[in-house]
Amino acid sequence: MNAFTRGAIDCDIHPGVPGIRTLLPYMNNYWKDAFIRRGADDFDLASYPPGAPITCRPDWRPEKGKPGTDMALLCAQALDAFGTRHAICNTLYGGQVAVSETMGAAICSAINDWIAAEWLSRDARLRASIVVPAQAPHLAVEEIERLAGDRRFVQILLPAAAELLYGKSYYWPIWAAAEKHGLPVGIHAGSMFRYAPTSNGWPSHYLHDYVSQSQAFEDQLLSLVSEGVFARFPNLRIVLLESGVSWLPGFLWRSVKTWRGVRSEVPWVTRPPAEIIRDHVRLTMQPFDSPPDPAIVGQVLDQLGSEELLLFATDYPHWQFEPEEGAVPPGFPPALLRKVMVENPLATYPRLQESLA
Amino acid sequence: MSKHVVATVADLPPGSRKLVTVKGRPIAVFNLGGEFFALINRCPHQGAGLCEGEVTGLVTADGPGTYRLTRPGEIVRCPWHGWEFDIRTGQSWCEPSRIKAKQYPVEVAPGTALVKGPYVAETVGVTVEQDYVVVEV
């Protein structure tokens, strides 16, 4: 076990869904029949093809089956190996991106019931995000209402790129439900791919796709701030998952500078955007995206301007760091470890505090 | 500090502004409905002349998507980057406690008082018949 991370709360791990057959027991008769009749099975996200390098660190790759699907392996590799106290399961699967609203809702509901029955009930260290069909905000709200009473669900999960920018009023019912139940909303790297994932068109290669992820997060943050979501829902918390970290300072600086000149267009943004983001937004720490140099990491942390922002995560089984590096970004100040591994996650996820009380 | 006559009141009607130089400093003098205010003509950001900026009202909101326009004519926007300054105080809207344009006291004095001194009237000839805008620098 890694002594550094013992007792940490891992805010981003990914149990894998073996396939749609796994979920059929958690669907009604119509959907069971429909999936079998159509022979439709492969609902993995295009963002994480099972064989792609980022989808699984080589030493974590199972001999058979998709990454993250073997619970014993996940518990050994993601929990035991790091001494993790709690880990939040963020299931990435096709329900969140299906073009059909009702099919998307059926898959999301099945995933939530499957994760509760077959993961949360079998290891007390596990917690989960409620996956919801953002394609249909009213159905997403129904799913939140259905599950909010189960306190093992500590967050709501959305993809970074959806059908509209998240500040649009179309999505406000989701923010209202999240705030009502004290559930942060995790926005995870990945896209519904309704349109090109960059503002200039479709990238051709992994290189471009991986490096450009932060653009989608920047857009969503700007949308949430400028449309006034945090003014309307002052208790809403957003967690950026697998977003990277080091891009944030420059983005914050530019958002403040520009706001000073054009703020009269968005008068409900009454404070510098950086302050709003520091109050409402948290980021997981894998990937961190900086050189393994304590001086440079220290500068990034200074520029973030708050010690509350970062949450420890391994992003298991995604390949963000090498075994010899450890899950904490090289160069990260030891004095902040307890903060990011325990205190910040507990402050971000009120439901985790309950389980420790 | 000394008091300087910079204009006649008739030269600076309500809603107007005038750039003057006092002790070598560029100063923008504004008339807001009969009240006079003077700010250094240098934006604290990068030094643009505030006197050339657009004068607007204050836009606020009760919530997302709502707009309220108040205090017409009392806000000047820097011509370079649009930062807003309260003409009455020199305070910026964005960070009022930290970012402000230096303000100078202004008063209106009748020519009958001015001719007795100790005012400085370098560029404006003073006669007893008129009222004058006096900036203290």
C-alpha cells in the first residue's frame, strides 16, 4: 500500500460496464426485448475506445474483459493499492450520450441500479455518481429524484460536451435538483459528439483529442458563469473530472480581465469570474498536466489562488500516471496532501461526511 | 493643494465634460446635472484618457437575464478596454476598493469671490459677472 495516499478519498474511478447484457436485469420488459431484438450491445463511449492507450494503464489492463469490469481487480488495484478510504465511481457508458432520450434514460437508470446492487452493496468503500440522460433534462431530474434518497450516491454525472452549453436555461432543472439534494455535479471529460469536439472541426488523432479536452471545460465554465447559473443556484457545486488542472490559472486571469470590460452585458455576474469559480468549482487531480518540478507545480498552485480547489483522484483505470510516479502529481507539496486527499473531498461531498460521522 | 479656475459654468453645461491641465496634470471635469466632478484623465489600467470614454448609466441585475439601467450619465467607460468608473467617486465598478481613478475636489465659485484670491486662473479670465468651476489640485 502507498503510505502517501492511505486514507485518501479518490474522487474519480471508473468501473466498466461489460456490455448491455449486464444491464438487462435492471431494465423493464420493453427495453430488455428491444435490446435483444436489435442485437445492440456496444454502447462504450467513443471518447474511451476499450483498446485506446488512455482507457487503461498497461499494468492495470485485465487479461480478459474490458478495463474496470472486474470488481476484485478494481478493488485490489484502485483501492487496496492506494489505501483508499472511499472512492467515487463515475460510470462512463452510452446512456449518457444516446441520441434517443428514452433509450438513454433506460440505460442510465439500469447503470445506477446495477452500480448500487453489484458494486456499492459489495464494498463499503465505494460511492457513486448518479448517471443521468442530459439529452432530456426532465428525465435527468426524474432519475435524480428517484435516487437522491440513497446517500451512497454522492454526485450527479454529466459529460463535458453535451447538446448545448450547460449555462442555457434548458439545463436549469438539473441544477435545481442538484442544489435541492446537496449533490455536486461532476462534469467528466468526454462528449456526446453531436458536433465536433473542437470549435474548429473534427480532430483526426488521439493526440489532438486528448490535448484539446480542456477547451470543452473552459466553455462550460464560461457558460455557467456568464448565464448566471451560480447567481440563481448559489449552493451549486461543480466538480471537473479528468479535466486537467494547469490550464486553469491562465483561463481565470483572462476571464477576469475580459469581464472588467464587458461585465455590463452580464450584470448578474457581480464578482470577478475567478472568485465565482473558486467558490463553486472543484477539480480532480489526475491528470494535473505540469512538469514534475516542485517549483513549477508550486507556481500553478499559487496561481490557482485557493487551496480548496483540488480533489485527489487516480482516474483508475485511465492511464494518467506511471506506477513509479504515484497518484499524486510529482512535485506536489506534501503539506497540501491531507487537504486534497481528505479535507477538500469531505467539504465538496457532504454525503461523504455523513458516512464518516 | 491649490485651487484652480478651469472653466466658466456656462462653458460646461449639464451632461458635458472638459479636459483641462492643472499643474501639468490632465484632468477630466464632468457636469452631472449641475454637480461637478473631476477625475485624473488616466485610466488606472493602462493610462487611456477617461475624458474620451463613453458616458453611460449603471447596468445591474436582480437575477440572471434581467437588466436594470440606473444613474444615466454617471458612469464613464474607458475608451480602451471598457472598464467602468463612477464619475461621482472615481471608483471602478469591477474592483472599487482597489482600482480607482484619482478624484479632485471641485467647487463652483462666483467671480465676485474669485477676484479676491487666492485662486489661480491661468487659462480662464475671471470677471465678477460669471460663476466658475474651480478644481483643487
